Amino acid sequence: MSSIDGSKNTRSSMGRRDFLRTLATTTAGAAGITGVLGPFDLARAAIDPGERGIKITNMTVATIRGLNSTGRIVRLDTNKGISGYGECRVEDNNAGNELNKVRSTIIGMNPTQVEKVFNAVTAVLNPTSDWKRITYASGAIAGIECACWDITGKVYNLPIWKLLGPKLRDKMRLYAHTWVELDPSTMEREIQMRLDMGFTWFKTDLNFLSSSDYQNSPDPNPYGESNGSAKRILDSGLNKWRDYTSKYRRIIGNIPLSADHFFNWSPSGSGNQLDVASSIMVSNTLAGKEYMDASLGGWMEDIIPWHYYSELAQINAGTEMSILTGEDIFGLPLAKELVDSGGINYFHPDPCTYGGVHVSRLAAMYAHSKGVKTAFHQSNGPIATIMCAHICAGIPDFLCCEHHYPEITWYDSLIEGIPKPMMQKDGYVIIPDGPGLGITLNQDAIVAHGTWFA
């Protein structure tokens, strides 16, 4: 069987006790960056054959209201009485159809053979057949894959992070998403609320320009393949962004600030897009200390569509601001193309689109090997946040993970088994040590904000 990264798996005859003993000794001896992949490979080889006699018997889905769109929690049940959970990307409005399409494929499969399940559902859904549709074609894969890891951890009585390899951190830093707020008092209130919660990294949307603030680019349009239209920012638009980020900077003080949604979000690359010249000019202007201050580590997110590698490389070479993208891609081959293009400083997958736990880990480690750091896009529910925490535990230069909904007071209530609030006062989430994800679901909260479907 081929593995997720295209290599051949090495089958192991290790029993469960041998696996646990190997995992304990290899992870205990790993420190820093050196040797990270060695223990990881040993652990994967040990668990790859799976636990005998366990199979998936049912899949149910809960829809959650109140997020960007309809959230979907996946529950897999087994004949051993062990269940696992995962989440689909909330923006994937086709996830329900995807899950129904692969239901018959996964019933009867061994969930501890995670790679087999991943390959089977990926073959059915084929999310990379059209790069412009990946965001709407891959959510089910991640939800099912994470649920399989949750079951596997419960079978071996180990947290997911330990199944992946050595732990390099005990907690995961979160960054706060903020919507556009043009009213100064509302803007300050929303930002201050997040500061009081403990956030130490911020991201703001900037999609508030009017059509008089830009014009069609005089340069050839590189975005024709995705029906995008290249725009040149005018002084009025640049001044609005300078004014907005300077107000933001005065409120948050000396902590990182990132920017996103220069025009309305379009994972397909359609609609208005900055041209290369404007991308460089805007990035260099906002890099100033009174605005985003490049020295603090913030980034320009999805400044143009991720698939335009040559243009991204031109932008990255022309600005001191860090360039970041990746939330709308799937699988290791595309991640390698993006990283190798020289177009980014930071890699930004959403594991709920990218394929789940294992492939997100592989991609982050590849990016690290090329000098590119990783942050996670995360616009989903708290199960996905905890999944991200397990993945980041062993990534050497991990930056932070998005919290898209600090204003939703019931967000944390959907899960139990971890300290509350989920984000501690220092702006970090503690990585659970319990089996699998290390959490349970609060069924009362799920029912209050969603519905379970068979």
C-alpha cells in the first residue's frame, strides 16, 4: 500500500506492547529538532498494521449553527464500543454530500489503519481534480481521518500527539481573528475584549475598500485561469489601510499583527485580486512600525490566490513582510509545490481542508526542512482546535493557530475534558494528554447549538 506521501509503507510485526515500549523509548530520547523524524517513522511503522478485530460500524454527523457556515462534527462508532470524533471544514458547504458519498466505503474498515481509510475516501472524493474547488471537496476526508486517529489513540490509551512522535511543546499559541469594524469605538471594544481574554497575536480583515479605491491593473492579468481580475490599489485605498492598521496598532501595542481578505474571500481565486505591483507596495507600506510592523512576525495572508506560484515568488522577493498562504489546498504534493516555489515564508494549512492529522504533520515537517514556518488556519469548532494542538505538538518551529470565534461565548462548551476556558490567560491552549484527542463531547451543548443526524 502506498502511503500519504507516495512512499511504500514498511510493515511491522510489532505487537501492541512492543509498540508502546518503542514509542516510550524513542520519544523520551528525542530533543529539539534533531531526530524528530526518526521516532515519528518508528511510531508510524508500529501502528500502521492496525489493531486486529476492530471495524467501523456506523457514522453519524452533528451540524453546528452559529459559525461561518454550518459546522459538521463526524462521529465514527466501532464494534468494540469505541467512538472517535473529527470535524469538517466549516466553509465546505458540500461536506454533508461528501460524507454520504463515502459512508459505504468506510463501514467495515479498520479505523486504526488510518492510512488505508484516508486513501480510500480520498480516492472516492478526489479533491484535487480541480484546484479551484478543493475547499468544497475535502472536508469529509479530514473529519473521518481525525476520528480514526481519535479511535486509534483510545485503543492504545495514548494521546494523538504521542502516536505521531516526540512532543516539543506542551501548549499551542492562538491568534485572534477580527472582523472589519469601521466604527472606532466598536473596533476598540472588540480588540480589547480579545486582549483581555489573553490573545498575544492578532489578525484583521481589510476587505472594506470601495470601488473608487482601486482600478484595473495596467499589467497583464495573471488570474485568468481562475476568473480573477487584477486590481491596482490607488492612494485612497492605501491610505485607508494605513489608517486602519495604525489604529489597530495603537490598541494592541507591541504584539504581532497580520492581515487578510484584501478583497472578499475567494478560495477559487475568482473576483478581485491585488496585482503583483500593488501586493508589493501594500506589503512594504504596512510593514512600517506604526502599522503592522514586520519585525514582530505578522504576515500578509492570501495576498493573492495560492496557486499562482510565480507571482507569489515575485511578491515574496519584493517585500519584508512575511507572506503566508495555504488554507485552501489539500495533500502533500501541493504543499511541496507551494513551499518549493519560494512564494511563502509561512505555510498556513487548514487541517480540516488539508486532509487531517497525519498529512498536515508531514507537510509542516517538509516546510520546516525548507526553512518555512507553519501556522494553522482554523475557522472551525473546538474539536478542530484540539486536533491542531496534537499536530503542532511535534512541529519544531510552529507559530500559532487561529481562533476564529472569540466572541462566541458557548464555543468552549461543546467539548469537555480540558481546562476551561480552552485558551488560558497566556493566549495558549494546553495540549491534552488523554487518549486520542483527549476530550469528550458535551452532548447537551451540541443539541443546544446543533442537530445529530444518522
